[in-house]
Amino acid sequence: MPDAAALAVLSQDLLATGGVLATRHEHGKARLDVEPAAVVDTLAALKAQGFRSLMSVHGLDYYPEEPRLGVQYELLDMTARDRITVATRVTIADPHVPSVTPAWPTAEHQEREIFDMFGVIFDGHPDLRRILMPDDYEGHPQRRDFPIGGEPVLFTHNEKDVPGWIE
Amino acid sequence: MEIVRSSGSSIQTPEQFRAQGLKAREMLRGELTDAEMEDYVRSRILTTTLDKATAWARGNSLFPATFGLACCAIEMMSIVGARLDIARFGFEAFRASPRQADMLILSGRVSIKMAPVVRRIYDQMLEPKFAIAMGACSSSMGVFNNYAIVPADKFMPIDVHVPGCPPRPEALMYGILKLRSMVQEDPAMGWRERYNAVGTEEVVPAPGTPGETPQAESAVNVFPGEAIQRA
Amino acid sequence: MTDLPTTPPEDDATPAAAATATAAPSKSAYRQMEESITMAPLAQQAMENVHDELLTLNFGPHHPATHGVLRLLVSLDGEIVRDLKPVIGYVHTGIEKTAEQKQYWKAIPVIERMDYVSYFFNAYAFCGATETLLECEVPKRAQYLRVIHLELNRIMSHLVWLGTSALDLGAMSVWWYCFRERETLLDLFEMSTGQRMHTRYFQVGGVIEDIPRGFETKVRQFLKAQREGVKTYGDLLNRNEIALQRLRNVGIVDEQRLLDLGVTGPLLRATGNPWDLRKAMPYCSYEDFDFKIPVGTLGDNYDRYACRLAEIKESCDIVEQALDALPEGPHITDDRKIALPPRHELATSMEALIHHFKLVTEGMRVPAGEVYFPIESPRGEMGVFIRSDGSSKPARVHMRDPSFVNLQATADMCRDSLIADMIATLAMMDPILGGVDR
């Protein structure tokens, strides 16, 4: 993992390209917080630095903090055996993030999953549609304000309320 | 082709089922008279030898459909293995095609995307067919009580529920043998009679009827004419 | 194998006719007609309408060969696959959202059921991520016990893979043998953890219970039998004519394309890239063990098979070394704010009672933060991302499942090959749909 000094050097180069909001170093790992528009360039700059593998693209919901939706990219440098995280956040009102799929083909299914589960729209994705839920499903299930759903657990006090109960 | 269904049981409505249950209670308490007792016995057990032979044959040669969904499928594969050999009961012929199978072991969690597919496969099976809900996820919601899972009881009739997460192969074996004894001794008992669930076949609606799903221009409905009941 | 019919020489009839004309004095009209027929018109036809109509076929989700509920939309040109689109989501269980509703230690059984053949790996990735957030020290004995169970689970996963793949190819005997070995393994798991599958053995801070007496002997017996078993499977399949014909040179994707697609695990190692997190970025005391990473050369299905078979043997070695070097000590961390105190303390110590009560009712409080913890599962890099907001329930759990990412390589692997090759490639890819859909 790049240590704090290396991270400072790294972010200096990236600050020149613009868009880097903050750098963090926690639990032995470096993390860059960037603006959504700068995601593609940041990843390209990191690729030039040696982080040539995109291991994971995942989304999260920071409810109730704003901006709510976050997308994180986990990069790996196989030669130097390093990892780095790039994180960005968008609001529900304007959930657009440029897609990194053209440069990193591995992000295709993963960005579709984030779209399906959180509603983040990836501009430039070749085929953005639902992947895990049925195509006509309404709602984005993994948002924190989406109800967990499920069946009520039947006890003797509420079993009579279940439709289909035969006395 | 006409389908002639033998109405083996006269239980059609939940009220009749309840009446039968009350009669069973009276029988156990010794309150039935001679004539009533004879009627009761006749209605409850298979009296003809041919019926008994057919039931015996059916029970001993159930063909399960390969329907492994999730973790329970791995345990289902274990009962086909050498330790708990399901072949000693005659059930090792897992058929891939539902048209050739008569038992559906629903092993694993049924998601909302998969439920219509399961129902379709179940409809394509021929009567008499049986379903076992293996594991907690298909019987009830199981470990996961959330938006993505459907318990199998909601969309298809299940004969035997086997609890466990995943059920041990011995437990599944117990469930299958229970189903076998049900088939051989008294097919009239249980879930399906109660909810009048016999006769679930796939019906292809005629073109133009409201039940038909919209099809693409180039698709050809190979079953033109009125909706037919396909056996 | 996938050649279109080529145009035969146009004038093959004439030399033969000339030869027979000189040999026999006269030929009947029938013979002349017979000899005048060539394959030329058909070849001409084949050259002209060059297969511009593709048939879209739907494989699954209910299909005996798709290894779970995977639906493939395959565009076929005769029997050759021109394009392939996987449709997933048929066993989506909402595990990630369910885990948000449960306390950290209660979420472990839910997380385990994701990639349902390698359940110890799911649990370990989650526990490891939580331990990173808690900055909790896992005792050495617990780490070695974890390694033993992880590697036994790796053997079990590869046995399931080998059995089902060989079944897909038609080699049924291998299926019976693999599942027989697997039964012994599940007996071992039952002995140490109490449950055959989904054992909830790994807890945050260590393992829930120490191994019983007699476990070590049984494991050593099993390892001896397993080494013989690996030789048996090799004897059955390594130089088997059918296996070679079906697996050699089939499904080749070059290494750079696989790296671009994010593919890891035996699929990547079959191309020659020795990336294995156990050696490259060791965790959980893997640096203490001496084992090799099998790699392939071509990256075809045969290399993938050979890599996994060799990995079974390497896992046997790791388990043996771990048993030999198993240190004494606690099996779970001593920090009472994370792990339950032993029951005998509850009668005497008030603090232990209070800790027990708080842990069982509220659960452990994990400081706020975000962490991504990757490990090497039998299918590739399995990572768990946890975001904690300081409470006792995780605010977001995401599993980076290897099969989900590896599935993107299916189209590349199956393009321009036959349907039967596609089945073999799917088998060799070892997708577990529980992990793909979560």
C-alpha cells in the first residue's frame, strides 16, 4: 500500500489534472476522493502509474448524509503489489457518473449492478440495464430507504391474518 | 386430445376437507356407527388392487427433475452419491426435461426472477406430479426474509417441505421417503387436495385473447386456433 | 474443427471419368450420371449465402449443464457460437441488504451463503474486513485453524468442480469418486464445526471453537487418501483421449484480455500469470507455509483443469504443514468487546457477564470506516467491502465475487467455438451462481 508520503506525491500529480477532493490513508490503504467528472482521468492517471487492474467497482448509499450515492473503484498494481481506492459521490437528484467501461472492460457488469441496486447512471456505458432484478422492477433495492421487504413471520397471534388461512 | 380425469376423491372445497377432518376425529374417538365407519374406511383408503398396484409402481419410480438452484442443490447431489444412494429406492434417474419427470425437488432459494420459470417448469410436468420444497428458503423464506425471495408455497403446490439450511442428505431422504409413502398409501391426503391444486398444466392462450403475452413480429405461434390443454 | 466446407476441385470427375473410360470400354448411362455429380454446386451455395442468419437460442435458466441458474442467450451459426450474452439474477437473494439489517456476528451466516461451495472463504473475508476495522489481533492458533479449514474448503470446492465438470464431459466415474471424497471432508467439517455446510465456524476475532481431539488424526488420514485420489483423477483424465480432444486448445483467451476483464484465480493462472493473493499479498499466516502455485501455459480448458487439479495437491500440503506447526493458544481473541467470554467465567466475573450480555443483545460496535478486504478463493479474488457507521450493524456490505467478474469472459471464451465446447468451457470456468447473483 502506498504510505502517506507516497500518497502525497501521487496526489500532487493528480491535483494537476484537477478533480481530486481529498486524500485519505486509513487501515493501511490509500484513498482518493474525486469528483464524478474526474473519475475517468484519475483512473487513467493511476493506470499510468502502474495500477493496471481494476478489481472492484461498488456502490454505496450514505443515507442520511448528502451526497447520498457513492461509487468506489478498487485498483490493484500486480507488479508492485499495491492497492488504492478511488471514491466519488453523487446525489440522488443528479446521479450521473461517467462510465469507465470503455477503458476497463471489467466494469461492465459491475456498473450495471450499481445501476440496478442504487440507481447511479453511468454515462457512456454500452448496455446499462438491470442485471440482478427483473427488467421491469421498480425501485433500487439497496438504497438505505428501500424497505427490506419479506414475509411476516407467522406466530399464533397473527396467523389468522394471513390470506388463505383456513379455519 | 381429451383429458379424462378420474375423480378419485370427492373433496373439492375447504369445507369438505374440514368435514373430513372432523369425521377423522370422531373415528379416533370411537363415535362413528357401523355404516358411517364403513363409509369412512372406503373413502380413505384405496380399495381396488389395481389402484394399489399403480400407486406402488408410481411411488417406487419417481423421476426427479434436475432443479438445483443454490446450496441445497449441492446436498441434493450428495444423496445421489454413494453414501446415501438414492438409487436403492429407484430415484436416481434425474431427468433434465420436465416432460419426463414427475417429482420436482425445489432445492434452493427461489428469487422473484426465477419464480415464473419454476412455475413454468412445474406446469410442463405431466400429472401425477409431486413437488418437494427442500430447505428453509424454498419452504418459507429461510435465512433471508427480504425483497428478493419468494417462498414456494406462494406460487406452486408443494407436497413435502424439508426444513434445514441445507437439510442433511438424510433429512432430504426422509422427506422423499415420506413423499413415497404418501404416493403409495394415500395420495388423497395433504396440500393438493385441500387447495384443489390438481390439474396444473400449461395452457397456451390463443392469439388475440387477453392472456396472451405479446410476441415479436417474427415469432410464430405453433399452436394456432383455440387454447388447447396440452397434457 | 470449425472449418466451413471448402470448395473441392471442380474437375474431380473428369480425371476419374477419363481413367475409367480408358479402363472399361463403355460406361452405362447410370455410371456416367453418377460420375458427373460433384460437390461443386453445394460448395458454391455455401460460399454464396455465407451464414448471414444467426439463430438465437436460449440456454437455461433451467438447464442441466449451466451449473446453476445461469441463462445464456447464444447466437448460433449452425453449431458455432458467434455471440453469447449471460443473463443472471435468477438466484439473487439480497444478501448484501440482509446483512445490513443484522449485527456483525449475526451477518456471518448470511454472508456464508453467498458463494455456497466456498462458505469458509465468504465468512473469512467478512471476518477479516471486520477485524481490520476493529484493528483486532487474531491469535496465531486461530489463524492456523482458519488456514486448515480454508484449504480443506478449497479442496472441497475443487472436488465439486471436478465432479460436475467431468459429468458434463461424460466422465461419470469421476463424479462418484469426487463426491465420495467430499463426504469424508464434510464429515471432517461436521466433526470440528458441527455442520456440514454453512458452518458459521469463523467468527470475528478467531474461530468459534477449538478443534476436538481426534480431528488431527482424521484429517491426516483424509489427506493421505486425497493424495491418492488426486492421482486417480489424473490417471483417469490427464491422458484421456476424450478429455484431451474436448479440452485442449478450447476456450483460449489471452492473458491481457483476461486481465482487462478483471479475471483472477485459476482462469488467470492457466494463462501463465502466477497471481495468487496467498503468495503475492499474504494474509492469515499464509507466509508461514511452503507451497507452489500451479500455472498453465496456453490458457485453454485443459490448463484450467490441470491447474485446479494441482491446486488440490498443494492444498493438501498446506493443511499438513498447518497441522504440523499448529501452535498452542487461544482460538479467539481475548478482547471481550469482540468475542464472547468463555462460559465458565460467567459464573464468577461480573465484567464477563456484562460483556456477554452486550455482545449477544447489541453486538460489537465497530468504529466508523470503510475497508476492502480481498482473499484468494477457489475461483479468484474474493473481496468484501464493509462500510461501518459506528454502530453494531454494518452500513454496507459488498462482496466482490470472483464468479461475477469471471463471467464477463464467457463471451470471449466461447466465441467461434461449437456448442459442445461452450459447455466444456462453462464447466471449466467454475461459476457458482450464488456468488454471481448474491
